[in-house]
Amino acid sequence: MSVRTRVVAPWVRTRLRSAPGGAVALALLVAVTAFLSAALPLAVDRYGDAGLHRSMEVAGPARTTVQLYSASAADLLLTPEEREEQLREDPIADAHARILALPGRSLPVDREQSSYGVRTTRPLEVADPWLAMPDAVPPQFHLAAPSGLAGHTRLREGRLPEAADDVTSATAAVEAAVTAETAQNLHIGVGSVLHVPAAERGPLAVRVTGIVEPRTPRGAYWSTSSVLRTPYLTTVPDDPMRSQYWVAALLLPADAAPALAATAGEPERYWMLPPDVSALHAHNLSRLTAAVASFDAGPLLQRARTAASAPVETETALDEVFAEYTGLRSAIGPLVAVAAFGTGTVAAVVLLMAGGLAADRRRAELTLLRARGASLPGLTGRLLAETTVVAVPAAALGLAAARLALTGGRLPYAAVAAGAVALLASVALPLRAVAAHRAVRVHAARDDITSARPSRRRTVAELTLLTLAVGAVVALRTRGTAQDGQGASGDELVSLAPVLVGMIAALVLVRLYPLPLRGLAGPARRLRGVVGPLSLARAGRGTPGSAVLPLLALLTALTTAAFGGSVLTGVADARDRAALLTVGADARLEAASAMPSGLADKVGRVSGVDDVTPVNVALYSYPDDGRLTVPVAAVDPAGYAALTRHTDIGAVTADELKAPDGTETLPALASPAVADRYGTRPFRVRLDGGGYLTVRIETVRERTPAIVGDEFLIVDRAGLPDPSAPPTALLLTGSHPDAAALRKAAGDAARVQLRTERFAEYIDSPLQSGAERIYTAAVAAGAGYAVLALLLTLLRAAPERAALLARLRTMGLTRAQGRHLLILESLPQALLAAAGGTITAWAAIRLLSPGIDLTTLAVSTASSPAGRAALRTDPLSLLLPALTVVVLTVGIAAAQAWWTGRRGSVRELRAGDAR
């Protein structure tokens, strides 16, 4: 006969069914935290790749393409037949196929834009009289026989050039194509014949059979050597008249390359390896740099020489582009790490607080289980299974959402971040339970601050944190987030400096804040009523565990928010100041010569323009008839003085510039460099437009609005030889000058610059904008977690407060008094967190600002017109988060008191209610 046993429901299923709300809340918290944690490395990879791609695009193929070439000097010992054979397409194409496979994944190559062929290294002068000659100087041509000409062009007129089967160095005539720009500028048409000089024989006749347009004019095929696409004007060397002539290119078919051996252009074979920009990733930068170095002088160069069977050399600036990008990323990365560590710390504290809240709510249950014989490992395992079954799927959901939102980053790093969140959420409750129920007891001992004393372990831990914080602050102040703008010192300890400062402040405040409350409790007893003394007594007798984590979360969040707000404000101020110094005013109109009469009045009527300051600028003026030039600006003293006060650029008074009556010597405002060179003696200045001035330097300023640069002279325009001469520049001030209206008014007479447009140009790289977005998101997430920490703190005390209000109402406490009691009880800790957070953030910024340079983040370069962008405290970022904490605390306490009053007291006064 079989015995039927009763099946006991599993622990996890029972717990989830009995408390579904808590499980859903934990899952939501873990999912959101995992999403943010996984999104951070994905976002960093995403904006890092975008910044690298932008750097490559800005540099252009001329700098980023790896060019391999076999110098013509290496072929001098070859016979003419051997040299012709080397210039034919088949051996060059075979070498190209082998070279193309050399870098592999180390340096992805854009095969579509890659090319090979033969080109002349020296331009050849073509004296055909029908060609364009701006200053009667014949143009010069490069001859190139590139591969794949048909696939990279669209035929506009005629046909593509062809080559005979037996082209040699003795060939007298070949065919070629030119681009539409070359044809237009040099007056070349289909059927034109150019006579290119040859060495030791008659000229090579090049007949143009077609005019083509590039399919991808900005691609590496056409832009590595842009003369293939676009001709350019240059000046004759050492010509006092600076005569100009054209330099262009003739595109021969690849099979016609042997004919170039007869010219004096020193032809060479070449292979172009442009990198595939879309396949480049910032996290592979070290591997990419190593590959470029290997091509420059390493194993890849040796293999390329073997593949080409020639002494191949390399030319590229790709390593410089990578170095510039590395410097920018090294300067920005540590600043982002500060925000990430701060927000990560607050998020970790909130997860620990969630576990602590669950453990406190179930204290009686866990105490009973231990009293009935539950082992500590068994209890820990059950609690771990209970939290794991909720946290792991929630973290996986957050990881999936982050991956869907941000594609392209490295998934393993995101998975590790989400896994860390799941692990912390899973162990928070078991660890808290183990710490509270190591010993078996029937009743929980009193654990408020009155009876609890800090242990030696806690003291040692606090001293360790203090040592780390001091070391981080010293390291950041001495080394900074980057050394000379080239490499980041930015290890984790330095990036943790603001967080460590907040942690130390939290631990100190937890130890100190009961003391003033207990001191106030005595005088409060002499007041009428019970609300004041009771609220102070309860505020000064909180549990140590419930005080440390909330304060740590709030102070870290406030410090991170203030630090982040100050960084973002400092970046915006640095950009605005650099834009103002570059433009000289809110808007600037500048012309190479005198402006049309009436333009100043016309511009002054444009919407958003308040004042117009005319300036006559002579950029090439010669003091003392010497060879050194100094820019001279003639201004109206009153208007210019008002402009300098408005812009705060080298402020001067009108009297310092005004020319005195009865003397020819004009007082001048000068830069320090000019003042050091010419002193305070009177000296003559020959203006570039003719005429002389006699000036004496009486005022020195570092900068001035009229002229951007380190050297300038500013004088009263009344002292000009022709004071009524039209201005060459107009400096405009106003709140929001209308850019379109200004350009319409200026027409072709002047170039328009706006301060707002220059400000926008400083956000040059996605690396900057991406870092700013991550910083903003991190600060916002930290603020959200701080609010959640505040809510968890109040929820933790909610049952005990509700029971207290119920008991006090039976003793005659009114609802208004109950509301005041809860508000006054919560207010000291909120004020403590707000004041402590504000002071801590201010101290952290003051301590760390000498080691933080915001210049690169602001203007994407190591130098700025405004100088070094230092970190400064932002009052709004300091005070607004602190006031928000106080308002939220008071609001939540008032809401709790109102809700408790509506529920009544019967439920709270039941026998057996947890005390």
C-alpha cells in the first residue's frame, strides 16, 4: 500500500504570490538600473565611434589614405624595356591585390575607393597658347594613369580615353580625359591636343577625348590627390609680382602608363589604401595605430615591398589624425567617468536600500524562522533564490532594451554592467538578512543611535575611505584629468574623487548630526505642546543603518549634480567667451576694402541689432617704416569704449582713446607684445592704404574687440589722414541679431560672422556632444535615484510612523499636530542632507578645480581664444538640488500624514502589530 505524501509549495512561488507588489517594484527598479548601466558603455562606444568618424571626415582622404609608392629614383638602373614593363597595368594590379590583403582586420581598407596606377611626381609645363594663363604664365600638368577610371566617372562629353596595345616610352601620342572643373578653368574641350614636354625627344601629344565628372568627388579615389579632380592656382616662386598659374591633371588610361617614362615628370607607381571609415571603432584605436606604424616603418612595409618587388615607401598622416583624436578622447573621458561613477554609486546605494527595506519589513518573519531552527545558509539560499528569480529576468530585459535603443556598441561590456546590477540586487536582501540575524533571538534588540556605538571595523573602513579620498583629491589637483592635453591620468581613483568626498561627508554627518538635535531637545521640552520635543527626540534617535545609506545617496547625488552642473555651465561659458573673443561682438561685418556708404545705417535697422560700431582696419601697417607689420584699427572713442564695456574685452574709456586737440601724436591702445617692442615713445606708422600716423602707446590691454590676435594698435579715427573714410568693419551688439537679415543687408560687400554661429561651431565633434549628453543623462539619473532613495527612506519608516500617529491620536493629538510632527521629524535630516550636500559639492569643486581643464570639452582643441577653461561653482547647480530635497521631504511627510489620517486608527492599533 502506497503512502500519499503532501506536496509542499515551493518557497519562491509562495513568496512571489504573497507579495507580488514588492516583486514587481524590485523588477522595475532592476530593469531601469540595468538599462542605464548597459546603456552607458554602449553610448560611450557609439559617440566614440562617431567622433572618430568625424575626425576622419574632417581630416579628409589626403591625410587619412595610406599611400604606397615606388620612387622613380629606384628605377634608374633598369633598362628602358624593364622600366616600361614595370609601368604596365598587370604587374601593378597584381601587386595591388597582394598589398590590399596585408592589413587584414588590423586596418580595414575601403576597397571600392582603393586605387593604383602611375603618376608623375613633378608637374610639367605645357605652353600651348590657347590654355588659360592668368598672368601669362603657362599652366603645369600632372599626368596620371589611375585604375578603374570608368567605374569612378560619369561621362559628360566625348568618350573615355583608350590606349593602343603597344604603348612604350617612344609612343608619340596618347589619349586622356579631364574633369569638368579642369576643362572649364583651363579652356580645354573634347579634341584639344596638349603638347607635354618629353626628355630627349619631341613632346608627347595628349589628345583629350572626354570630359568626365567624378561619381564620388569627396571619396578617396578623387580626393587623396585632389588635383586629379580640381585644378588650383599657385604663385611663381620668388616672383616679386606674385604671378599666378594653373596646376591641373590629365587622366590617361591605365595601359598608357609606359608613355610617361619618356617625360621629365619622374613617374612613379602608387597604391592607395584608404581606410574604411565605417568599419573603424574607437575601442580598436591602439590596434589601428599599430597597423599604421607598421605600414610606416615596420613589418607591413616590408611585406608591401615584397609584394611589389620594389623599394616601396609610405606616406600618410593617419597616425597624426589618430593622435589628435586620442588627445581629445583622453581629455573628455575622465570627466564622463566622474559622472558615471557618481551616478553608479547612487544607483548601488538605492539597490542596497531596497534590499534593506525588504529585510526590515520581514524582520519578524526572519526572526521567527531563525528561532524555529532555520539555518543561516538555508535562509540565505532561500532569500537569494527569491531575489534572483526576479532580478535576473529584469536585468536581461533592461539589457535588451538598451541594446535596442543603442546599436553598434560592444555587447559584452553592456552585459557585464547589467549582470553587476542583477548580482547586487540579488544579494542585497540576503546580505542584509545575514547581518541582522546571525544570532538567534526572539526579540530584536534596540538599534537606534542612542544605544548603538560605531564598531572598530566601521572606524577602520571610514579611515580607509578618508585616505582614498585624500589621495584622489591630491592626485586630481596635481596631475589633473589629462596631462598637457595629450594623455589622461584619469584612473578610477581620480574619477572617484567627488564620490569619495561625498561618502566621507556622509559618514561624518551621520556621526555628528544627533549631537545638535540632542542639544536642542532640552530647551524644546520647556516649550508648550508635545510636537516640538517629540519630533526632535525622534529625529535624533534614528537607526544607524537607516541614516548612512540615505545620506550617502543624497550627498553623492547632490555632489555629482552640482559637479556636473558646474562642468556643463563651465563648458557653455567657455564656448560663449571663445566665440565672443573670436567675433569681437555679437555680430561682425568685415570687408577687404571700404564698405559702401549707408551700409552701417542699413545694418543698424536689422532686427536684434542695438548698436553699430564702425571700425577702419589696416591689417598691414608698418611702424617706424620697418619690415614688421602691425594691424591698426581706427575707431570712434565713445562708441568703442561702450563696445568694450558691453563685451568685457579689454575695457577702456573714451578719454584714453580720444585724440587731444593741437597735437599730431595720437594716443594708442596696444597689445603687450606691441607695447614691449615700441615702448612709450612717439613713432610713425605707415598705413597699408597710404598715409602716416604718429602714435604714442598709452594704454595696454591683452585683447580688444576690433582685432583678433596678439598684436594690435587702436587709435582715434579722427586722427586718420581721411577721417571720413568708409569703415572696413562693423561690430554689432544686440540680443539676437537676425543672421539672414544681416547677410541680406550686407550682400557681397562684407562677410558676416555671428557669435551664436561661432558658438555652435565649437561643438565640432560628436565626441563632445555625446559626452555632454551622457553627462546630462548621468546627472539626471543620479537626481532620480536620489529622489528614490528619499522615498525608500520614508517608506521604511512609514509603518512605524503610522502606528505612532494612531497611538497619539488616541491621546488627543489632532491631525494638524500629526502632520506637523511628521514634517518636523523629517526636516532635520532633509536640511542636513541639503546643507551637507551643498557644502560638500562646493568643497569638492574648489578642491578639484585646479586639476580639471574643460578646454578640450568646450572647443575640441587643447587651446582656446579665451584661455584655459577652469571648473567654477555654479550657484544654480548648488542650490536647486538641495532645495528640491527639502521640498520633496516636506511634501512626502505631509502626504503621509494626510493619508494616515484618512485611514483611521483601528487597523494600526490591532494587537500583535509590529512595534
